[in-house]
Amino acid sequence: MNNHIPLQIENLSVAYQKKPVLRNVSFSAPEGKLIGIIGPNGAGKSTLIKAALELIPRITGDVAIYGAPYKEQRKTVGYVPQRESVDWDFPTNALDVVMMGRYGHLGWFKRPGTNERKIAMDCLAKVGMADFADRQISQLSGGQQQRIFLARALAQDARLYFMDEPFVGVDAATEKAIITLLNELKAQGKTVLVVHHDLATVKEYFDWVLLLNVQVVAFGPTSEVFTKELLQKTYGGKLTVLDREVDTPLLVHSR
């Protein structure tokens, strides 16, 4: 495994109750790119992230982050989970959630101090949430909650980021703030993998695309991979092209 490559996955297979969810997935993510993970519901997009982060077991396959297993590279990885998977009733405020992103740098037995608090406040400011530092997370809107988790990921100061549907359920202002942040991370040479559903924004948002439906359909620069033919192969009969003028594929839900 190459220690200069942010993420290498080889022959990764995962199953739930003996049903294959990912089958022989292999790809290498280039450094300093925004990478969209695209595919229909049940394609294994979130599973891919969780398997890479060792949150779920895999049947076969190897995952290397800068040439080493995740457990050796925790400090270099940031993760924004799906908002619906978080217990928002947990009694904590926004600043404390962001400070959690610093624990990997501190070690578990050292309490965060003034420096960590300043870093966390700076990260809150970057996502427009500095005024909400003392607010209980249960009292925040969906878009605000998503910004808090982005700030936590920023506080980790990682080199590789995984984001699981960060744009779902947020308002237009939050979506704009998120993509601005992603481009800032890219400008710093970071690599970001994003599970994404809105096909209309893929060309605008991502440099590279992974088309996934249990197996890898295609992986490469967006200009080469995000084509009608490959999307049709990924989505099957669930895809149609509605906007002929800009040739933008839109997902149509089939029964």
C-alpha cells in the first residue's frame, strides 16, 4: 500500500445477514480532490464509509489510509455521519461537540484547555455558528446541527474527510456554506469523500466521482465518469434525463 495515497481500497466486500451490500470494491482516491460517492438507495454508499472507518466488519478486502490501517491513522481522518444517526437529545452544547474533534490530538486522559477552546471557537466561526456555542444541540435546526458536525470535523484538522450526505435536509444558505468549506479544505490539499444524492449539482461540486451500485461502476474525473451512459448503468431504469438543454441527469423515483 502506498503511503502517499489518502485512501486505497482493494477487494472490499461487506454483507448484512448474508446479503451482499458491497462486492469486490477497489479504488484509490487521489489527494486534494473533492470526490462524490453517487448511486441509488441501497447501493452501499454509507456502508463503504463505515467499512473504511472500521465501524462495521468486512468479509474481505483491505483498506489503507496513507498506507496504514485506520486504527493507526485516526488523527488524519475526519468523519461527518448522517445527521439522522446522531442522538441530538444528548445533553451537550455546540462548543462541546466541536471540542470532541480535538480529543485525537490530546489523548483520552488530557482535558482540553484554552488552546482547544480557541480552535473550536474558530471552527464554529468558519461555519457561521460562533453565536451558538452555548446552545444545546437539541435546540438547533437541522441545518445548524449539520454545521456543528462540520465544525467538529474541521477541529480534527484531518487530511482525509468522509462526509455522509452532508447536504440532506439543509437550507440553501447551509448548502452554500458547506460547499465553500469543502473548497477551502481542497485548497489546503485535503481529500474529501462525500456521499451525495443530488445529481444536478455533481458537476458543480466534485472533481472526481465514484459511481457505486454494490460494485464500482466507474471511478475517475467527473468530466469523464459523470455521463448518461454510466449513470444509466449505475441507476438502471430509475434514471431519466429531464433537462436536455444542460444535459443534467435527474433521479426519478420508481415504484
